[in-house]
Amino acid sequence: MNLRQLRALISQGESETLEFKTSTAQLKPACEALCGFLNAKGGTGPKILGLK
């Protein structure tokens, strides 16, 4: 994934396959969401952590 693709993905906003977390205080919910994404639809697609 290049920067252009990443920006396009972010511009789509949250969906059933994309969720934004804004702080490390949200670490547990972020991990829960990540596990859900990995278990859904075979876990395919990009998983990106640490963006703000």
C-alpha cells in the first residue's frame, strides 16, 4: 500500500472494515476491533495501526 492508497482508504471513513482509534487509551477497544476484523471475511485486507 502506498501513500496515495492509504489516503484514499482514510478518506472513505469508518465502515464495517475500517475503524479509527485516536489514542492509546483506546488500546483495548482497538485490539478488540482488530480481532474482529481478523476473524471477519477471512481476515483479508490491510490492518494498519498507529495512524492519527
